[in-house]
Amino acid sequence: MPSIVGLLEQREMAARRRVDALREEADRIQAELVATEREWNEWVIACSRVGKVLSPGEGETAGPDASEEPSDRGEPPALPASSEAAKPKSVVPMWRAGLARSALSADYQRIVQALTDRGRLGQGPLTCQEMAGCFGLDPVPAKIEALRSKAKRLTARGWLTEPAPGRFTLAKAVAGPGGGS
């Protein structure tokens, strides 16, 4: 009959081999993760640079240097004309007469369109939770708060009004004839 100490040492040795094998596998996976994250970052940068190169300028044809020339006074480049579509993650412009809704990024356009449809149907203000349902989003706090942030930003820029806390509707000027179509 083998000794108890001998059996314990065998089990310890087997466990140590398993730990070593798992550490080697974890190191291999970690190295692969670092390499894959680096490649992903390179693709993100490439997409960003291509987006800058392909973005329309201020009426000029985009040459290789056109997108990278700062103005003579060190100011940021002027915003694109109001008829051009906005890029994702762009700044929400202040509403003004004649400004097209396409000046907003897609997420903001969806909010304005939902409120336009609601106004057309003669329905009242919309809550962010109801917006989430309209857009097919799960009504979880993160999604609702993201919509609330966007709606508040649109309100601050004159696109929406908040007649009651947490309830949003189109601003009268935006909803009026020809307002931000």
C-alpha cells in the first residue's frame, strides 16, 4: 500500500504540472491578445485617416495635402456646409433656420425623426424609455441614459424642448414649416 505522503506528493506534482500548462497557455493567449489589439488599433487609425482623406472639403477637391492643412491663423477647419451629412460622433450644431437635419449625426437624426413622426401623429412628448422602445433598444439604464444625454444635447442646441422633466418634443421652429427638413 502506498504511503499517504507519497500520494499527496503525486497529486501536488500533477496539480503543479496543470498550473504550469495553464500559465503557458495564458501567456500565449496574452501575447496573441496584445498582437491582435495592436492590429485592431492600426485598423482604427487607418479608417480614421481614410475618413479624413475622403471627407469633403470646403468646396475644394481633396488632394493628398488638402485635409491636413491647418488655417493660417491656427484655427480649426471650418465646419462643412449645412447640406452635407455629419460624421458619426460629430458636434451637434446650434439649430438655425435653413439648417438641414442631415447636419446631425445618425443617432441624433433618429431622435429628431421619431419626434417628428410623433408630432405628425398628434402625440405628445416622448420619454427616453419610449425612445429606446421605438429604436428597438433594450430598456436598460445605460441605453436610456445615452438617449437622455443626446436628447439633452439636442435641447441645449435648440432642436428639442423639454416641456416636462424627462419628456422631449421638437422645438416649434424645428417642427414648423420648412424647419430643419
